[in-house]
Amino acid sequence: MTDKINLDEIQNMDFETAFKALQSNVAELESADLPLEQALERYERGQALAKRCAQLLEEAELRVRQLSMGTTQPLETED
């Protein structure tokens, strides 16, 4: 695994993949005695993964609200 963050890779992950990667990342941070630079890189990756998960959950919530209202037009998401 490379220590550099690949934001494009994270942005293309589905929720399950991103959440699993986030859990793994957190476990590494909690259990490993990492040098400061590696710990910071893991933290930054974790933040990107958490943001992706939140984005996908927000999109899912928007779809559920749209379906509940019987709307057929897509609602705009906040970016």
C-alpha cells in the first residue's frame, strides 16, 4: 500500500468500499506505532474517506426523500 493519498481513487469508491477502507484506516491509526509523517498521511486519508462516505449517504438520503415525495425530477445536491 502506498502512503500517498489517491483522491481520485477515493472519489470513485462506492459506500461499502469507502467505509471498509475507513474502518481499516482507523484500526491502523489506533493500533500501529506509526512515525508522525505516516500517521498524518493515514489521518488525511481517513478524512477523505469519511468525506466520501458522508457524500454518498447524503446522496442516498436525497434519493429517499425524492422517492417519498413522489418526485420524478432529480433534486440538486449541495457541493
